[in-house]
Amino acid sequence: MSLLDDTFGTVEASLNNYCRFNTGSLFDLATGYFEKGYDDKWYLNGGLGCQINGFVGRNGTFKSSLSNGLGARTRAIYKTVQVINDQENSADQAKDRVESMCEELSDRLDDARPIWIPGGNQYYLEKFDAYVIDHCNKKREKQKDLMIETPFVDPKTGKRIRVILPTIIDVDSLTEMACLEELNKVTAGKKEGAAPLEDAAIKTIYMISGNKKTMWTQIMRRRAEEYGLILIMTGHYDEKMQIDPYHPNVKETMFGKQNWVVKGVGTKFKFLSSLYVRTEAVPLQDSNGEALYADGLTYSKDIFEVDVNIDRCKTAVAGTTTPFVCSQKDGLLNALTNYHYIRQDNFWGCTSNNKIKQQLALVPNVTLSRNTVRSIASSTPEVRRALEITASLCYIKNNWNPANIHYDLKEDPKKIFDFLMSDKNKTLRDDILASRGWWSPYEEEQPYMSVVDIIDLINKG
């Protein structure tokens, strides 16, 4: 004990940004960690938090599909509201696509669609900010009714942490969002019409826009914590001109690309983003040039592997890359992502590493292949859950310190699957496949069991 201990007053801190809200995907493992909850079960504190969650990438790298899909899955799990400020006015044509990305969580969605806010000349920066302020004021008035109980425990009080029900706000994209000065000067700023390009005022547009976006993101980061806002912002990532080859530009982040920057988002976007994700995409095709995961209706260049590079993360290790699978037509494909991850690791967690047909150790009576996995997973909850558990264990094996889960998956994975495949453990296996892996503040019919809980059960034997 220090002699100075009693010279400081009590500091009250908000816990609204303590929790991460699960998406039910590998993204939760990439951005979080397990904590023992109030009931001695292990809960994954990972996913999207009440902070700025930045998703950047070049055109066509699925940053919008991924961020919209993860947001929609979070909305389904926590039965909340998702606002999508579509600055590019493109997603409005694919509302059903956002719903379909929820996959097994679709049944949790009510009739309400996401709130679509058009961008461009209709909801520019200042007008959208007024919209957000109005929402925050209404949340403050109803705050007592909007508090939810999490499974996480406050170490100071020993009680379950309570937070305000989050609102998901997706700005797609911040790069495209215009400020009022830009609209006035470029679109219709003068009585006689739009300002000509040679107008002197045009030269200051980007300076004004950058300053406003910097201030806005700084304010929104604080609003996120106070009012429980999961802020998802996308930005265009591209190469920056290097004037002096002998003095290269400083990299934006330790794991980013040299001479690449996020454009049109202000100067503090990277610094203010507690989670900063960079996407890269390549088409998945077989040796004949057809889609690697065809379902009979798939175009040859419809399916892509989207590498999610975490360049900055305050809740997990930065520098990791997680491959997701996305479709140009259907968006994020979560179950197929889990299969693809296992496939890349020589079909880890399957009864054999046969490249044509596979049986997961958790459901050895079902045969999968790359062209049937989508239809089987969509119609068979047990297979879908088995893919999720197997991919999660595989991810932990590849990326986590074994000490964090009290078991080294690299050392003896066979022990887990031999145990689960045993006939005497069929009831346990059925219980595992009937469970869910995401935490919820509500009373759920489906029991909860995380992958660490499963490992604990196996260790107890």
C-alpha cells in the first residue's frame, strides 16, 4: 500500500465499451479473448464494440459486405437496431442480401429491416450528425429501460456488468461522405448554378472536409462510449504518391502497406479506431476456372477469399490475418468461411484429410464436399455448429497462446476428437451440437457452450 493511496478521489468509469458484442463468426476470436463469467462458464469478449470499428480496403475488396454482414449478425443476436448510412447509394438495392448474411441467425430478426439512410446530397455529414444526436438524446431519456445484463463480472463489485443496449451505426463510406461546404460549392452553391471548377473556393474544399471529418470522428468516438454506439466506418485504402524515393512515407500502421493510406477520412481516423481492419480479396476458383465452391447457380468469379488483416486492435493481438469467404451476389458466407478455414489446414478436425469428400469428427455420419457444403450447412444445424466449433478450435490452435485456454491444441488434437467420437460420449456430442457459442443478455432456449467450455469438459474426461 502506498502512502498516496488516500490522496485520490474515487473515479467512476463507464463500462459501455467494456464488452464486445459477438458476431457468431471467426471475427470474434480474432478480436477478443475468453473470460470466466458469473456462472463459471467461459465467455468470448470479442466482436464489435462500442467504439470506432474501421474497415478499409480498395474497391471490390468486400469491406462493405463484410462490415454490413457482421453488423447484421450482431443486430440479430442482440435484437437491436442497425442504421446504415449508405453514402454510395448502392446497398439499398440489396437489402435482402444483408438479411441473408445472418444465415442461421435470420430467425432472430423481426420484421424491421435495417434503417437505410441515403447519402450524397440527402444525408451529408452535418445532417447525419443531427440525426445521430437526436437518437442519442432519445437513448439518454430511456437509458434505464435500455440497460442489459452481460455475463461478464465487474472485478471491483463482483456483480455482472450492465451496459446500454447498443445501436449499430454503419457509415459506408466515410470517404464518400460530403460536408455541407462541398455540397454548397460544388453542387448548388450559387444562385446561378454550381460553382465552376476553377472557382478559388474549390481549392479549400478538401481541407475543410478533412477538418470536419477529423472533429466528427473524435466526437463520435466519445458518443460511442457514452450512448452505446457500435460505429462501423469504411474507408477507401489506396496508394499515396511518393515524391522522394530516398525518404519513403511512414507507414500508417505497423502492419499496413508502405505508401498506402486511407483517403478522405480526416487525419485521426486510424488513431481513433480502436479496431482497424484492412481487407484484400482474391477469387476462389478451381483448376477449370470455375467457382471453387459452386452450388449450381454460382458464377465462375462470384466467390472470393477475403483476407481480414487486423492492423490495430485494442482487445487482441494485431497483425493477424483471417480468411473469410464472400460472394458478390450473397455477401458474407459464414458457414462456408468455417469450412474454408478447415480446408486450408488440411481438413483439420475431419476424420481424414481426403480432398474430395470429408466427414467432420463431430458429425462423422455426414459427408461434405466443396460443392455440397453450402446446401448441407444451410439445412442442417448440427453440421453448421460442427463447422463453427471445428474452425474455432483450429483458429485457436493457429493463433492463440495455449496457456490462455489451458490446453495445447497443436500437441494433441486427436484426443479431443477421439473423445467426442466415442459412442459412450454420444449424448455429450449431441449436447454440444445443440448449443450456441455467442453470449446473450436474454433468456435463450438454446443452451450456451463455448469452445473453451468444451475443452474443459474433455479435460475432465
